[in-house]
Amino acid sequence: MRYTLHHILYEVRTELRRALFRYKNPLTYQNYQNLRLQKAPGSEYSLEGYDRYGCIFVRIPKNATQSISLSLFGNLGGGHLPILKYNVIYSRKEFQNYFKFTFVRNPWDRLVSAYHFLRAGGVGNEHDMKWKERLEKYYPTFDTFLKEWVNSKDVAWGMHFKSQYQFVCDENFRIMVDFVGYFENLESDFDYVKKKLGVNTSLTNVNKTKSKKNHYRNYYSSETAEIVARVYHHDIRIFGYNFDDNRSAPPAITYGQVVS
């Protein structure tokens, strides 16, 4: 491989980021390393399966990633860590060699699912119940939620509402995974991943949002659909979505690609 100045500078920044993370967050770094030693079953979260299969699964909320993780690894992997966290957890060689993948979803559909999931209490933990109380009190309807809360600043700190590109891109919008699966192509893309890993398993359906009963387009007016288009414009551009298309085929996305 021929190294350009841009590539060399990128690698220097990556190594610097790793070193700074370990220096400033030694306990967190050690906790991540401990996750690599925990084995399933018995551990709710574990990276042991990632090392066993030579992969990194970036789990984006509300994209069937809990079902995928349980089916492949028997636990929830590393939770909803972004790719840049894995970039410091693993060595340079490991990160380069491991098969890195994720699953994305139409932003309009994902937002409907996330709202109704948390409005119903999510999985019942403290975090989700606080969201349930907040939504019931301040945003009892999806329309109100869209008009009064959904903006670029607020969605950035809400895990279930955070833009998907933030989980798999670096600060320069550089794609950091090898394969982007699509929620809309869930079965076929899951088959590709399990064959890539050499795993013979079926996809377990868990954590489905039961209160979301209609097609996502029915929850929007032209005004509120435009709010999502504005707030999630990077997801829409990078992953090739639009409001009227639930996406049937992924775009050509390659590791290291800068999507401008």
C-alpha cells in the first residue's frame, strides 16, 4: 500500500487519540479491556465474542442491534459504543484486521420507533423510565415531540436519537466500518454477516416496538418530515435514504471513504 501524506497524518492522529484516551481515562480503558475477558453466557456485555470471531459490531440503537448481538454473541457486546471507542480499545493491528460492521435505518422510521419505544418505557431500566416520564409530561404526542424537541443540539445527547453517522464515522465523516447492513434488508444482510463470521445461527426477534403500529410515513406531515430531513441530513446523505423510500439496496460504502 502506498502511503500518502494525508494517510500518514491520519494514522498519527489515530495513535495520538489512543494514547490520550488511555492517559486521561485509565479506569475506563481497563474496564473496556476487562470486557474482552468476560464470556457468554453469564455476561450481559462482553467483547469476548468480538475477539473470538475477529470482528467489531457497532450497535446503533433501534436498528435491531440487540437481536443481532444476542443471535451472534449471546450477549449485548460492547453496548452502544461508537467506532472511535473501539479504535482505542483495540490495537492498531486488531482494528485493521477485524471485520467491522453495523446496521442503519431510515431516519424517519428510526425516530418513530425510538419515540414509541421510550414512550412505552423502553426495556424498563432507569434511563428508559426517565425518558418515559419526560415524554409523557412534555411531549405526549409524536407531533409535539418533533416540533418542540427534535433539533440538532438535543438529539446529539439522546442515545436513542443520536445521528447514526456519529457511531460509525470519524470527525471528518470518514466511514470506519467495513460493512453497513440495512434494517430494511435485515434478513439478507444478517445472513451476509453470519457467513462472514462463520456463525450458523438464526436471527432472534427481541425488543420490538409494539406501540408503533402504522407505517412511519403516516406519523408525519410535510412540516415535520422536513424537520427530520434537516436534523438528520448527514445520515440521509451518507446512507442514501429519503422520506418516500425505505431503501432496498445499500450504496457503495467502503472503509475509509470520506462522504462529503
